[in-house]
Amino acid sequence: MPTDRSDLSNAAGSLDGIGLLAPLPAGERAAVARRCRWRRFHAGEQIIGHGDGEPERADVAFVVEGRVRVVSHSAGGREISFDDMEAGGFVGEMAALDGLPRSASVVAVAEGTVIAFLPARPFQELVSGHPVLARSMMLHLTGKLRLATDRIMELSTLGANNRVHAELLRLAKRGRVEGRAAVITPIPVHGDIAARVSTTRETVARVLSDLSRDGLVERRPDALVIRDLTRLERLVEDVRGGG
Amino acid sequence: MPTDRSDLSNAAGSLDGIGLLAPLPAGERAAVARRCRWRRFHAGEQIIGHGDGEPERADVAFVVEGRVRVVSHSAGGREISFDDMEAGGFVGEMAALDGLPRSASVVAVAEGTVIAFLPARPFQELVSGHPVLARSMMLHLTGKLRLATDRIMELSTLGANNRVHAELLRLAKRGRVEGRAAVITPIPVHGDIAARVSTTRETVARVLSDLSRDGLVERRPDALVIRDLTRLERLVEDVRGGG
């Protein structure tokens, strides 16, 4: 895997870490890697945009190293973010499948994020032609659709405060559970939570300070601690209704 | 196609009208039809629910005749609806693909809706094993994902009034265009619009009456007329920002 060159345009690295491609024989995966355009990105740099005419316009982007974020912006410039994708995943598959304009932008979150861009046509042939890959792609799209459906339900039925509670619960469940508590590291940035539940940074700060005062949340130097996971769960379920 | 029996459980009808299956040879499509459980539903009857243990729990549902609606309910009982599906389409593919609980219910909208239920396993084999069907399924899921993303952006950035304007614009574009006007038939039910943009019937009624007073919307006995499509478009784009 190329790690010490910033210009990777002529270096075909390895796609061995990409989950989607794991069922392929190694030789076939190496052939896919050679068809890719490789590039390293700085943190904050745009990987996929709305611009036309760019060569990567309908490419799928395999995240080989680093981490990327999928974001859109409202007319007022507010950021609405979708799921982050870690190394081993991929983004940009919607336009690569249907050829329609990009539904969102993708930016590098980690410094030195390495992307392998595969053009739309070979990507389509790859995922439709192999039954195992076809099934993986359908499961991937179905998973995204379930997350989107949950978010639509939350936006439709919960107020901003409760959406922040629900996001904290999701973060807590991915964190380290210690008895009744859950430890979230690193401390989530208010703006990131705001972008994920479509509210303002100010609302997130206010909800967190209310939860601190109630003793439900404790801010340590390096972690955010949910002191009673069950109480937070109840706070969310009471409003959502558990249906 | 069975049309005069209400109990279709032993009658294998034809799946020739199902778009997804059109690329299959006729004999193979007939074999799929024989593996289905066939049933006719009354308008308003539930086709897929959240219940466990039902035999159709993870089946995909081909809509052979009629029309169905995908809906969820908030804790307060408010209906949140997703796209309707006409004859020729299918619903329930998410649980059929991933085996997880149903994300929403499906109800028959048209009287005498005929559904062919195909169990999860043969459905998965069908759509992963045929490259053309695999590609259709991916395009289907991508299309749903784009609609969901648009809805998330609308819920995140538009107020309820503007979401009603955006829904009217979508209905108008599917309707009959006459010069600068668009004719929507049948007249949409306030509750249906409300469920699709996650607001109340009262808000829909108020927005429509405001638009009538401004002369932008005219209610005829059998149709709702948008008298100036461009003005409605501008109303939506000014707020959304066109990005």
C-alpha cells in the first residue's frame, strides 16, 4: 500500500482492506486496483463535489486509508451531514450506479485519506456480475435506506432536543459500556452532532448542559460519559414510542 | 390473471406486469409466480405489518393489481407516509434482503389489490443471480435512497409551509401541464399531503387556502389547478437555494 507519496496517481495500491471486494479472488481484486485512479487528500479537502466535468464525476470512491464525511448544505449554509465512512468502506456509489448528479459532497476528515476512484462502468459490471458482490451491494444500500428512514421518522416526530438525545444514545451504544454508564471518546464536537440531527450548535450545547445539570452526562477531559444509559434510553423511548 | 376469486391462495396468476421481472424468460417468470402465495386485499387492509411470526414476515410483495401505500406512525399516532406503489412494482424488499424487522407497514389503497408474496430466500437468489435483475434492484434501491435524502434535506431546512409547496410542485410535475398551469387529478387529500411532508392536515389546509387567495391555486370540482407553475417553482427554490 502506498504510504509515503502524496502523488499516487500512477501507483496502484492494494484494495485488500475494502470489505465489499473481500469475496473476490486476489488476482481479480488486484486487477480492479489497477483500473483505479489513486489520490491522497488533506483533512478538510473535498473528494466529491457537485461540479460537472470532473473526471471523477461518476466514480465510486473506495476509502483505502483515513475517513470521509458525506455532507450537504442548506440554502443558509448550514451543514447537514450523513454517515462518516471509515477505511475499508466506499462512497459515491449512488451516482456510479445511476449516473445522476451527486446527491451530496464528500470531504476527507482524516489527514492523508487515500481514495481509489473506480469509474462507473467497471464498478457496475463488478457489482452486477458477481452474485456475492451483488448481494453485498444490496445489503449496503438497504442499510443506508434503513438509516435514512429512521432519520425521516426522527425529523418528523421528535423535537430538536430529543433528536440530540437520540444521537447521544447512538454514540453511547457504539462507545465503551462500564456498568450502567457508557464512555464516548473522543468527545463529540457540538457542530458534528448538530449536522447529524439537523439542528444548531447552540441547541446541542444547551441540551448537553441541561443533561450535565441533571447528572446524566459528565464531561471528562478526554471523554463524554453517559452516567445512566437506561435513563437516556427511557428519555428517547418515551417520546418516540418504541413502535 | 385471477380476477374473480377473492381467495387466490392456490391460484398462481401472472407476474408479466412486474417491471423488475420483465428481463426474465417467460418460463422462468412463470416458475417464480408458482412459488408465490397469492392474495387479494380490500382497500385499507394491512398487507405487511410489524407483527412477528406471520408467514409473510420477510416476503417481498409484488403488486399485481391495485395500489399500496407504505406508512409508519409516530408515538402520537400521526401517519408518516412514504411512496405509494402502483401495480407492476413491489414493496417489502428491505426485510426480504436483510431479514431485519419491517421498517414500516404496507396497506392496500385500491379495493381488490392483488399481491403475490415471494419468500425471502428465492427472492434473494433471483436478484443476486441475474446480472440484469441485480442492476435493476440496485437502481431501485438507489432511487429510494435519493428520495429519502431529498426528504431529509427538506425536513432539515424547510418549514412546514414550504414543504407543502414542494409537495404540490412534485404533484404538479406528475400532472397534466397546460401552458403555464398544471392540473392535478384527482384532488389530493389534505391528510395524504400532510403524511408525506410530516405536518398536520390543518397546516395543509391553511397553506392551500393562502395559495388560493393569492390566485396561485384554483380548486375545480374534479381537479386542483396550479395556475402558474413557474411561480410555485420560484417559491420553493427561493427557500431551498437550488443547491
